[in-house]
Amino acid sequence: MHPTPGRAPGLYWWERRVFEQFSWLEVGSVKMALSRPAHQRVTQAVSLLSKPRYKEDFHIMKDSPIENLGAAPGKRQSIIDTILSALLLSKSEVLVASLTGIATWLGFRSSLSGTLPYPCGTAINGELIPCGWTYGESWTQRGHSLFSTFSVPIVIILAMSAVFLLRAIRKDERYFSILGNLALAWPLISFPLANLFSFYSGYCLPIGVGIALIAGLKSLNTKRNSADWIALLFSVAWLLFLLIYMDQWWNRYGD
């Protein structure tokens, strides 16, 4: 057969048409491949399946005991940081704490050195009861040991209480609320009252615990100043410390 004019040699007209169709399909396929990423559909399918899975895994990890155990040290570290930050003092606070500490040291020593054991200083029908104690003997045998045991912690606690009282007056709520600062400042008031050993002063000693408890409950409602619970722990510890001091004092000077 002779080739048809205008057609490629060696190809019949129907063969050329089939060849052109396959060439057009091949070129179109290359254009579609170049117009979008090769793995777009696969990537979209994986992302759609992965997002809910990751979200579900996040909630599982959030509610798991392992994650909660891991969060506990961070919470404890936050409380420690709050305490350390609260102990950072300004220049005026350092001055107030220093003056209070010096006054507490001198006042505490003077109080014990001027105290005689019972029944010295008491009188019957206007006449003093002879006891045979001098102030020097009382200080050497009774007061000095009590002063050596309690002077350092009392001076430190009362010096810091003066700082918190200053913050309460200034309405400084960076670390504790005003009530929390007042609870932390209560040793500055309760220690002189404890040394009176009167019936009414004994009722005033737990007031700091009550103030701290109110401050802690208030922090639960306001979601602020959660460190006020530290003030409650401190107030309870101070009350126990104060009771121990009063017991030791009474064993030396009481009847």
C-alpha cells in the first residue's frame, strides 16, 4: 500500500490518530503532576487523621497520673520561689527589720534579766514575801539558758514580722494579701502579750491563725494570693513555738 499524502511514513492514518491521542494524554498528565505536590492527597489524609489523634492523646496525657506526678514538683518549686521572693527585702525593709531585731534582742534580754522566780515580787497584806533571789542569780540560773535557747529564732521571726507589717500598711500585695501580711506580722504583737502571762492576753495569741485562715479562704474565692496558705502554716507553727516558750518560762519562773 502507498502511504497517504500528509501522513507520517510507515504509519497508517488510524495508527497516527491513536498515537496523537496517547501523546496528548501524556502531556496532560505531566502538567497535572507539575501543578500540585505529589503527596498532597496523602498529606491531607494523614493530617486529618492525626489531629484528632494528637488531641485525644493530649487529653489522655493531661489526665494521666504520670503527668500529675510530674506537675507536683513544679507546684512545690513555685511555692518555694514565692517564699524566697518574699524574703527579698528593699532598703527600707532591711532598715525596719534591723531595728526591730536589735530592739527585740535588747528587750528580751532586759525582760529576763529583770525577772525573779515566784513568789518574789508578790506581797501579802502589803508586805513583800522574802524569796532570797537576786536579779543576778535569777539571770544566771534561770534566764540565761532560756535566752540562749529562744533568742535567735524570736529575733528573726519578729524582724520579719515587722517587714510584713510594713507591707500591710503599704498595701503591698505582691506575694501575700493584706490579711496574709497581717497574719505574718502577728508575732510582733503576740510575743509581748505572751510575756504578760495574763488571762486575757492568752486569748489574743491564736488571732494570727484566724486571720491567716480567713486570708486563705478568701484566696480560694478570688483565685488570687494563693500563698496566703503559707501564712496559715506559719501562724500555726508560731503558735506552737510560742506555747513551748511559755511552758519553758513557767517552769523556770512560775510556781
